[in-house]
Amino acid sequence: MSVSTVLVRPARHRGLPAAVAIVDPCPSVDYGRALSRRDTLAIAVTTPSSPTGIRLAADTTGYRHTVVHCGGLARTSRRLRALGVRAVLAGSPRGIILAERLAAELHLPADPATVLRRCDRGEQARVLAQAQINVPCTWRTEELSTALAWWRISTLSAVLLLPAAVGVPAVPVVCRSSGEITAAWRQMRRSAHLYSGSRHLIVRHHLPGRRYTVHSLTRPAAAPGKEPVHTVTDVWAHVHTAAGILARVDLLPRHGMLARALSLYTLRVLQVLGVRIGPARCHLIYEPERGPLLLSAAAVAETSPADQALQAATGIDRLGGALDTVLPPAAAGPVYAAARGHVVRVRLNARRGGTLDPDRLAALRALPTVVHLTDTVTPGAPVNQTTCSRSAVGEVVLSSPRAQAVEADYQHIRRLEAGGLYTSGGSR
């Protein structure tokens, strides 16, 4: 299977599908707007509550209709069929399982029997290891006693404890003893169950290597007996501080050796995990002795504040490309020509609490390669100390045809942070 980093557009079919169902939509992945640009009906599929009975409201802004799934696949699929739905996509990791079940009911490409491979870290590690594809040493269980037994017989110096279900908003915990595993177990298990309905956690070898995110698109098999066509669209490198806090995310040159190695590995992963259609994102770590290793994969589109800069620099349309795998291309949509460009997502991390200094923030905004700041980055806004990657002050997106210009502005941002971007009581 060859590596491609150019968006592949499926052949045009007769008759644009009347509607697309997005299961468990979230505000950061705006399929509603993307579908409206195609004059295609956007249908949100939600559930009345989480599997645990706790309300986890989906965002249905921009969707023409909302279908509430109350547990009956046949009933929900009949409603979707009546609305003209001819394609189903997950709007978030939590929607992957239901999306595949509904797709199967509607006779669309799906395999509900193996859906955990596309949304569960433990199942992903198991099937990839069986296929002799390198993965970190991982154990999946819902029992603390089993996790402790595995820890005792392992020779690992440190493990990472986190939910098996991908997308659970819980911070992974590094554990170096059975006591630390025990201390973190109950809260982690509760978070996993609250969000996903699954109490399974994974205990995984804690690896210190560089991390990457690989985005891909999959077109369905052209005929029975044929394989789906997987396409890697973009690869991003994560840079962390010494304390393990995310500092920046860089778009990698797609023709470089590292991007190619990560892409080749990802294509094998997608095939083994059974991705049949639509977008996917894989989080990888690179070990010099073993090469790329999968940390997690999810059969969903993952957007970011850098998507507009990405499209301007490379021609990649994150949600438009995802919809192209399930719909004919938009009638008036351009054919994107790949262009050379450098994009960096800069995380603003505060060493202490305070407020955003207006003058220094104005200087940051004026930097020539700044193309986007998140809404949280406003003059005088309160700032909390950044204690983990999830608690960053905000994000700045830099983009330029010249890598040197991007790097110069990145260093300037760090100097502004050190020089009082985050003030406390009028002083640094």
C-alpha cells in the first residue's frame, strides 16, 4: 500500500445524498457548517444521557434535525432513513460505536463487531500485537487486582494509567509503584465510566519518546473483495517541556523521511484496525530502536485552531476532506493544490496565575506570522498557572512560507512570556 499525502477525491456519483447523520456532535468539529456549504442536510444523532445516566449534552447548533437515540437501533435507523440519511459519521470519539451500528443498519460500510478496534486503546494494542506491529506494552482490565498482578510480574520502571476508551477527558497518571496505581485507580475508573460507559482502564509502559499526530482519510472499497484506500493527509510533531507540558505542535514536511516513516506505519495500523471509511487520527510515539508505536487511534475527524492555516498552507480541508469520503465532492468546491508552508501551534503556558498584560499581548498579536489566537487570549483575561497540557492559557497559530520567520516569532513569544505577558498585581 503506497503512501499518499494528497487529498483523494472520490468519483462523482449520481444524486447528492440528501442528508448526513453526525453521531454525538461536538462544537469543535462543525460538520453542520461544512454540510451547509454543500447544500446537504445535517442531522445530529444524540442520546438522552451518558451510559451511566449522567447528562452529557451534545452540541447541535447548525443541525437541521436532531434525532435522539433511546436504545433501539431499528427505530433510530428508520427515522434516519425517512430523513434521507445516506451517510453516517461520528462527531466525537464517544459517538464511534453508535455511528458504526447505525451505519450497518443503513447498509453502509461498517463493522460493528470490531468497532472497539477504532475507539479502545487496549483493544488496539491487542490486535496490533497479534499482527506483529510494534506497540507499547499494554494491559487492559477493569479490575485493580488484575492491574496490580500485571505490574508485579512486569519489569517496567513506570507505567501510564488511563482509560481504555479514547476521548475520555481524563489526565493520564504516571505510576511507579503499586501504591500509586491504587491511589489513582478509583478516580480514573469513575471518569472512564462516566464518559464512555466502560470501566476498563489500561496500564501501559510509560515511554519518554517524541509524540506525533497523524491524520488520515479512508475511501471505501470500490468493489467487493477490494481494500479501502487509506490516505495520510498531515503529520504533526509534539514538543513538550521538561515537566511534560505541551509547548508546541509543528506540521512536519510531508516528504521528509520521518513523516514518511510515520505515514507507512499508520497505513498498516488503519488496515489492521479495520477502518473502512471516513477520517481517523492516530497518536504515535517514536522510539529510536523500535520506530513508531501507536498510543491511540480514533475513527473521527479531530479539528484544531490551526485548521484554517493548514488549509491556506497545504490545501488540506479537514472536514471537507472527511465529507468527501462519504459524499460526492462539493459541486463548487475547489481542487486544492498542495503548497509549501510551515504551521506551528504554540501553547501559552503560565508559570503562575495572574492576568494577560494588554501591551505585551498587543506585541504578540502584531508578530508577522501570527494568523490566529484562541478566544481565551484577550487583554486583561485572568490566567491560571499551567499545571498540565489541558490547562494552557490558550493557543497561538503561526504560519509562513519561511520556516525561519515562524521560528523567530516563536522565540519572541517565549520572550514575551518571560518578560511579563502574564502579570500578577501589576508586576511579573
